[in-house]
Amino acid sequence: MPPKISVTEHTSRRVVITGIGLITPYAVGREPSWHKLLTGHSATSLLQDLSNQLGRPIAGGIIPDSELSSASLNRSPFQSDPAINLTLKATDEAIEDAGLDRSQLSNESAGCVIGSSKGGIAGYAELAAASHNNSTSDDSIPPEFWLQCLPNACSQVVAAEYGLQGAALTPVSACATGLSSIMRGADLIRDGICNTVIAGSADASLVPAVLGSFQRMGVLASDFPSPAQACKPYDSRRDGFVVGEGAGIMILESLEHALERNASPYAEWLGGGLGADSTHLMQFDPTAESLARLITDTLHRTRVSVAELDYINLHGTGTQINDLYETRALQNALGEPAQLIACSSLKGGMGHLLGAAGSVELGFTLLAMRDNIIPPTVNLEHPDPLCNLNYTPRVAVSKSINTVLKLSFGFGGHLVAGLLRHWQPASR
């Protein structure tokens, strides 16, 4: 007869977000990025050198600091991969925003979850170019350089920089990586493994190998009057996305830990859900059944009603299939109220940040909750009749925002949904 197992009732802890660090094609920094996003203008531009290499105009969202950009020709060879630099700078801003110091992080209850969709791709590209051109000897390449090409490089660097002794994890889930990293960080706190988690993602992929692959897939925007108008989510003229680079890092804490140090949370992470749509590597089931079920299940688990949703931050890539897929999923999951809930996609203005998309967009969502402003869907001028939700076209709208749904998904069928609620002292 097997021994009886004693099960202790476990009550998961509440999770709040207390700090935000953002580096985007709009600006280096959280507040300047947010202010430029709200203007409704696009930050995407022509990638001239990459366009010359690939033989056609390529638009992209470049970090406005050549020392941080993967598209820069001014970087010294075999230095830190841009994704690492972006992560460290965004982490510094998030920690400062949260009011933390190093003494509060160097212990076994602080960890990090920094996701990557592909590792240090710029570093790989540099190694490949050097090998192909025989432009350098093996002795000139630092022996540890290849380590920064691994997917876990960013989480390892953050853990080392701040002396973290808790978990150091690296989710990889294509373009859903950023949001799944936040969700995994929240799980570490709810399960009592950590009190504080540095969570988010970074991506610096403006390199020929990546853009050339996307071009051959047929998913890049190709017909645009100007680079700033290349990505047009939910527009009838949409024909693809543009690639951007950036980083979004959040500071997650248990509610008790945050209140003990008198922190002022942006929001409470109510919960999230994961799903898969394995229809095709690059396409989704036209019925959108998997995503609709994920949305419904996430609402049910977090005990949030459809009527409580004030804003939905969409994935909204600007491709014909994906935008319609997301629209149908929301229609199926939420019913008629779906058409009344304010939504927006942020990719028209800054591009698709790939592995960093979910965390950067979540950071902007938190700022929307703070300031009670729905950010606009840039370049949405001719709505697709089949995409008939309230996408907040072109102009930001003031609105009280208490509860939000964030969606992210990516190639391979990765689906992630997260729910947050604006923090107020009464929420205690």
C-alpha cells in the first residue's frame, strides 16, 4: 500500500509591477518613448544599408542611439551583443523606477526571467561574416564572445550584474516571448520562490539574415508610400510587418514585499494563460478557436468578467491573416461587447519588436493605465470591414482604465494572454 502524501493548502501570493524600463524605436527611456507614442506618429524608417543588401526597400524600427542598435555600422567588432546592452540599460531604468537598490536584490529571494526569441543574433551574424570573409583570425575573437550568442545571455548578465541568487530563467516562445517571460516571473512570486523578479525581454535583430528570412516568408511590409506608413494593423491595405528592436523590463514583486518598502505599484498581475495553435508554422486556424478558448479560460481563472475589460492591448502585426485571426478570436470569446471595448496595436508606430514585443507593449499598457489614455493604432486609415473592433485609429483617447487584457502570439502557434488591474491603495 503506497504511503499517504500530506498536502498542505497553498494560497498563492498576489503579484504587482512596481518598475518599468523601456528602450524603443521612439526613444531610449520609458517616458520619452511613451510621449512620442501618444503623438500618433510612426518611428519606423528606411533601413538603407539593409535595403541595399536585400535589393528592395526595407523599413524598420531602429533604436535612436547608434551604440545600442543592431543596425549600426559604428559598433566596434566583437563587443557586447546589442540585445545585452539593451537589456542592461532597460533593467537599470526599471530598478530606478521601482525605487530598489542593489542591497535589496543580492539575496536568494530575487531572480530574473529575461526572454529571448533567438539569442544574440547580431553576434552570430558578426561571427558568420568574419568567417565568410576571412577578415579576422580566431585569435582576435574573445574566447567568451560566443557565449553572448546563447539565448540565456541576457538573463545571465542581469543575474551577474545585480548579484541575484534566485532563479535566472530564459523563456523562448517566438514573438510571444516577452509576455510569457512576465507570466513566468509572476509564477515565481506566486509560488513563493522569489519576492522580487526582474522580468521582460530584449531583441536586436535588424541584421540581413533575419530580415532576408522574413522577406522570403512573405511577411514583411512591401508596398508602402513611405517607411513611416509601412505597417498598417487592421487596415484594408495591410501587407505585412516591419521589424523593430528594443527592450522592455518590469520589476515584479509580491504585494507584501512591495508594501513593506512603501512602493507604489503600477498594477496587479491578475493572471495569465498559455495556449497553442499548431495549424502551421506561420499561419493560424481561420476559426481562431484556440485563441478564443485561451481568452475565455484566462478570464474565467482570474474571475474577470467581459464587462470589466476597459482596454485590450493587441498583438496586431499588420499581416492579413493574423489581424483577422485576432479579431475573430475576440469576437468569439467576448461576444457583442467585443466591439465596444477600446483596443489598439502598437506595431504600426514602432514595428514588430519580435522577442521584445510582448514586454515592451506591456510596459506601454501599464503607462496607459497610469495616465488613463488609450494609445492609438498608428496608420489605421482604411479599416478592413472584417476587422470591426474599436482599434483606436491614429489618435490617442482619454479613458479611465482599470482592467486590461494583453495578447501576444508568435510563429509556431505560441499564444499568451495576461490580465492586469490598475493598482489603487484600496486594492489592499
